[in-house]
Amino acid sequence: MAASIKKAAVIGSGVMGASIAAHLANVGIPSLLLDIVPQALTAEEEAKGLTLAHPAVRNRLATAALAKLPAIKPSPLYDDALASRIMPGNIEDDLHKIAGVDWVIEVVVENLDVKQSLLEKIERHWKPGVIVSSNTSGISINEMAKERGAEFKRHFLGTHFFNPPRYMKLMEIIPGESTDPAIVHKMAAFSERALGKGVVIAKDTPNFIANRIGTYGLLVTLQVMADKGFTVDEVDAVTGPALGRPKSATFRTLDLVGLDTFVHVANNVFEKVDNAEERAVFEPSQLLRDMVARGWIGEKAGAGFYKKI
Ligand code: NAD
């Protein structure tokens, strides 16, 4: 097993992946930041005469995420020198580089098939000793890795950061049934000492602990709001600053998380539990589905319950 974690690879450069890479940069850990290869040119790329084979196009998603980081101020200390600790790339051309890191963290869309297929690709380039984890909000760690080899599974676990990773102290660590206890211990100690987190070890049950409770609370709030005719402003006024939680009001939180991701996270429980009362709460409402269908998925799209103007 690697003696300590000095270099990482973050796979997925969306809301969480980019911020996790920034948090690692802030504590002095360089990382690769990889995302998928775009399938179409933007108007700007076309005007520049670029082709889909050009590295600037192939690395576009991770590079764009990196460019946005100073604007979201992952740290008061954030500067270009820290940004230089993050190396953008793409999964097709650069995944082989994970053989040279100590920790790979998977941070792609909350979808079992996508995560399973990414783990299969990761295993092809993986070297024993490299820890691999998932930032899933609640998909089963065992199911995700079920087709992988025994040695890989021994090194695989869940490391669930909360949004925004720089400010949220909680980290859930979720061992799979084959995870080496020494690796669980190592990640917990590293997360607390190097990343400044407060670790809770959770069982591999749908949505683990925090999202089993937290998602329930948010979904019930949405139901009561609809039944009683409360407004978004009213609900946020009483669930945010007035409770001493300036950034945690119900709808502000949903916009920050991303409504598409939130629907996937609610579905994690809805699809797995038999209990009728839980299923009735976790079934994503028509309102949420309609908003996702319209692309009103929150801050990352510029519009959700609130609109960026
Ligand atoms: P996001 O939608 O912002 O980003 C997902 C990234 O995955 C995108 O950059 C996308 O290009 C990439 N991707 C899409 N399809 C892919 C594929 N087939 N292969 C590889 N990459 C692909 O999502 P996010 O909010 O950053 O969430 C990422 C993970 O973190 C999810 O598992 C989510 O449940 C978890 N998470 C999210 C939050 C949150 O508040 N948003 C909090 C904790 C955990």
C-alpha cells in the first residue's frame, strides 16, 4: 500500500470533482482532473478552426471547470500557483496516468452503469497500492465494484464529500464488503489530518446516513410546501439564515446540489426500499422532474429555483 497520499486523480470535473481537486490543491496535493471527451465542437471552437481531435477540445470540460475555480473561491488563499497543481485532461487519453498517483477518486454522474463502466476502465490502468474511491451520494459501493477483481475491491471504498467540499466538514467513508480495513483506517486518518474532515464510517445502505436523512427532509419539505401553498421565499426564510444556516436554506441547497443529481439521489432510495412510507417520500415529484426536463437544474445551469441574472 502507498505510504501516504501525495498525488491524486479526480475523475469527473463537475460541481463536486472540480471543488474536490481545488480542496486537494489547497492542502498541497496535486491532482489530475479528468472528464469525458466532448462529442461536438462549440461555435467558438469551430470559428477557431479546431477539430474534435484537438487537445484543447478533448480536454475542454476539465479545463473549463478549472477556469471557473477562482470565481467560486475554494479558499481565501486560492491563487494561480494552486491552480497549477491541477492538471486537466480527459479519460480516453490520460487515464493511464493514474498508475502514478496514490488515490483515484471517481466523481462522475450519479448513475450505476456509468460508474461501473468507469471502474472497469480504471482497473485496466490500476496498480496495486493505489486507493480508488467513489464520491457517490448513495449508490452501493459493493454493487459498483461487483465485476472488479479481488485485489481491486480490497483497495476500493466510498469517500463521500459534501458540497461545498471546502466548507463542509463531514465526510462519510463507506467500506465495501471486501475493502481492506487497513485502507479504511488510512483514508479516515488522511481525511481527518490532511483534508480537515470529520469522518463518519457508514454502512453500504442506500444513500448511506447523511443523504438517507437529509434527502428525506428536503423531499418532505417540498411536499408540505406544495400541500400548504408555501412559497420558495417563505420556506428559505425559515430554513436558512433564521436558523443560523446562511447557506443551507432548502431551495438554495437544491440549486447548489443540482436538481438532476438530487433526483438521482432520491431515486437511489426509491428504487431500493420496499417500505411504502419511505417510497412515497423518496419518489421524486413531478415538479422536480419537470424542472430537470426544462434544464432548470440549479446553479450549474444558471437557473433552478433561483435564476442567475
Ligand atoms: P455534475 O453533474 O456536476 O458532474 C458530473 C460530471 O460527470 C460531469 O463533468 C460530466 O461530464 C461527467 N460525466 C458524465 N457522463 C460521464 C461518463 N459517462 N463517464 C465519465 N464522466 C461522465 O455532478 P456532481 O454534482 O459533481 O456529482 C458527481 C458525483 O458526486 C455524483 O456521484 C454525486 O451524487 C456526488 N455528490 C454530489 C454532490 C452535490 O452536491 N452535487 C454532493 C456530494 C456528492
